[in-house]
Amino acid sequence: MLKFILRRLGVMLLTAFALTFVVFYLTNLAPNLEKLARSEGSVRMTEEAVTAWIEQNGHSGPVLMRYGQWLGVVPGWTFTDEKGVTRGRCIAQDGDAALAPRYCGVLQGNWGYSTVFKQPVGPALLEKLGATGWLMLWVMIVMVPVSLILGVLSGMREGSAMDRTLSTFAIVSTATPEYVSGVVLVALFATATTGLSPLLIDMGLLEPKKTLFLASSTSAMDNITFWNFTLPVMTIALYGIGYIARMTRASMTEVMTQQYIRTARLKGVNFRSVVMKHALRNALIAPFTVIMLQFPWLLNGVVITETLFNYKGFGWTLVTAASNNDIQLLLGCSVVAVLVVLVTQLISDIGYVYLNPRIRIS
């Protein structure tokens, strides 16, 4: 197991370097740098002024050297103007250049400066990740138990009426993207003129001009409540519920046809004991991998939901950084996404080995 983990960690490091370099290269293409120069300087800058701004702010030179500076394995760039004032990546504003460290990249905790939020990328991302973390937590709390229960119930008796009903629900929810389900949920529960709210108002169960849930989740950033957090959670969870339920059903159906299950049934073991003691653990091997892979999907899939409900988390930050050409913030988002994907895959592989004895034996 130790060799397996070390080998996987080595592959993770190589993958992380490769992916972050690709993102760094794409975000530092000449058109992006020119757009950044004009947005930070002036839209009427001449070509010569744009070139000078790029050189003075450390965006010139070989891409591998700039990637090493951003990563923190190459000394940070410096520039001394005609007045003798030295600026650089590692030099704080109004700081002494002689006291500045030589290396100050991602590995040293310096993720750059966000041109949108006007603050270091690290604290800005940490705050947004905290907000998305709460959203992902409640999505998993809702999505995992519900999907596993639906999948197990559907796979226990393949071809039954319950199986067909639950399978239909799973297919419909999986085929419905977040931007559709989110709009439908808002129309049903968060609009005072359509959906259930007018009916409840007419029945006297809801105050006039009120809605069951809030269409905007901005207030959830400071105070999460059932009313301002239900719709974004359900929008994300509905797709995952259908997908995991279908995977669980397929695994459960396969396990229920195994020889040892038939033997247990022939020996007179009741159906509930067969399912709980013999079939369930083996049936959960495949869904475990699928569940772990939901974390990177959730981190990147929240882009639509957070934008739709104006919930200012990681997805909203990614959209804001891309639309405003905030290169350093985009790079920070890419690092977080890569780390989440690689770590969850490692946990998935370890869990799969633990749950499946045949892999441990081999």
C-alpha cells in the first residue's frame, strides 16, 4: 500500500506541474497580456507603452522562466526605473528591496495580486473557497444518502415497478443540466407571480409579495438559512443524485446476480439480511469511486449555480476572474482545481483498494 501511495503521489506531482504550466502558458499569451496592460494602464496606450508596461511588470522573458518565478523555484523578477526605484514580485509596496526574499512564488505562499479584488490572491481565494465549501458540504449531505438509497432500492428488485420509477427519475435528473433545473426551481419556489407562491398566497398560507425561498443566495454568505440555501443546494444535488443512483443501481443489480447471493437465498437467509450483510458492501465499491469524483465536479460545476443565485463562492470568482482577465486570480483558481482533482482521485484509489480485497491480494 505504501508503494502504491508513493507512486500515486509521484504521478500527482507530475500531473500538477503539467496542468499548471498549460494554464500559465494560455493565460500569459500576448493578447491577454496586452489586454491586462490596457486595463491596468489606459485603453489608449500605444503599442510602445504596452510593451514597456509588460516589461516593467515582469511579464516579459521566456515563459519557462516566468513559470518558475510564479511557482517559486526561480528568483522573482525585479525592475529599476530611471529614478532608481526598484520594484519586483518579491518586493512589497513601499518596501526595502534589499530586505526582500529572492523566491516568492506559489510554493512560498505568494499567489500574486488580484487586479479585480485589489488584494492578494491567497486571502481572496480562501474566503471564496470557504463559501463554496459550505455549499459542497450540504450538497453532499443531501446527494449521497438520497442517491445511495434510490440506487439500492432500485437494484434490489430489477425490473419491478419501483425500479422503473426510480430509474426514470434518475435519468430525468441526470439529463437536466443545472441551468435548467435552477431556473425551474426559481420559477416554482422563488417567484411571487408564478409557481406555488401565488397559490399559497391565495390560500392565506404565505404573506403577499413573499416567496417560499430566496432566488438570491447572497445573504447566505453571512448567514446560511433554510430559505436562502435550499435552491442552490437542490440545483446542484439533483444532477448528482440521478448519476450516483444509476451507478449504484447497476452495481447492486450485478451483485444481486452473484452466486454467493443465490446460495444465501437458497439457505433460507431472509432477503433483508442478504442485502444488508452480503450485497451492500460489494455494491458500494463502484459508487464510492463515483462519489469521490463528484468533488472536482462540484468545485467546477458550481460556476453555473453560483452565478445563477449570485452566491459569491469559488465558481463566481472563477467567472469574475475570466471576464476581467485577472491572470493571477485565474492561475490561483487553476491551482485549487488541480489540487482538488488530484487529491480526490488519490482518496478514491485508496478507498477502492480498501473496499475491494481482490486488488489488495493482487
